[in-house]
Amino acid sequence: MSFLEIQFSLRGKTLPADHGYALYATVKKLLQQHQPDLLEDQNLPAEWLLSSIPGIPDFNGIIYLNQRSRFRLRCPGDSAPQLYRLLQNQVLDIRGHLVRLIQPRLTLPETSETLKARLVVFHLEQWKSQEAPQYFLESCQKALADQEIRGKAFIDSNHQGDLALRGIKIAGKNVLGYGVVIEGLNPEDSLKLQGSGLGGRKHFGCGWFYPIEEENNAA
């Protein structure tokens, strides 16, 4: 399935650092009010992916938006024109933080041998054990194999050099996962992974992969 990415620059100041679920809920409400025919059983279609919005953290639960902050959504190409028109110039209320979607762009995905995701989550019974990273990587490799994607999964590190253990709060519960790097992808599998994501909670910003070159170019 071919897909496009819709991007919007943002006019606003701040967002909650953990805003994945709130962003999803705001977009879903907007569609329910203005374009319900795009929903499936009153929910976002399974093949849509939402990215969390990057910003500068204050390490107290808030991020400050900057020029790199973007609203990004991937969807099948036939849905993109309607979403593009609907979202343009909309004001999103994300837990009391108001941001306006401006300067819309449509883009095709770019291939890369190495893709990164800030957060990938799987349901694991062993999160509290020392073997959690092993079980997590096994889940990554199985999920890749199920999609017939050939690549090697790694748990990423954070700025302190530790494993990038991260989480997202959903309905009052903390859902844990890791930052992930996938290496050794051919062009076809690179596009497939960016279009399908990996793991669960993909409407909440999890499992969103991007070419590592994006990070290098922003450095």
C-alpha cells in the first residue's frame, strides 16, 4: 500500500512532554465532528500513523516548540487530500496547550538503510526483570519477520549513554518501551516499515520510524 506523509508547521509555544494520547484524542474528535466518514468504528484507521511532536524539554513535563516541531501523520495516499484540507489552519487543544497547524506539506517517504523510532512498545510480562531488553528485542525481531521485513533491531541509547527506556501514559497507566534502531534495511523494507510501524499504540506516536539522516541533518 502506498502512503503519504502530511506535515504541518506549528504556531504555538508549549506542549505536554507526554502528549501522544492527547494528540490522538484531539485529532479523533476533529474527525468525528467534521469528517466522520474517514473513521473506522469511530476510531482512526489502523493504517494511519501519528508521530509525537518534538520540542525542547524543560525536564518538568513540558516541551517548548521550535522550528523543528512538526505535526506529522502518515496515511494511504487516497486519504491524504481530505486530511490535508481538513487539518489546514486547525487549532488543536492538547490538554490546554493550543497549537495551530500552518504551512502544510505533503511528502513521499525516503528510503534509508537505518531507521530510528523514539519509542516502540510491546506487551511484555517481564518488564520488571533483568531480561526485559532480551524479550523486547525478540519481540521486535518477531514483529519484523511477521511483516517479512529483513533488518536487525537494536535498543537505542539516551543522551546519558543508558538504554533508552521510555514510556507513555494512557488512561492513567504508564506503558513502557524503548527507543529502537533498525539496521540493514533494503529500500523496499525501509518504506514498508515507515508505512506500517512496529509494535503497539501507533496512533499515540509509538512505532514511528524515520531515516537516521533526519537526526543527523538536525544536529
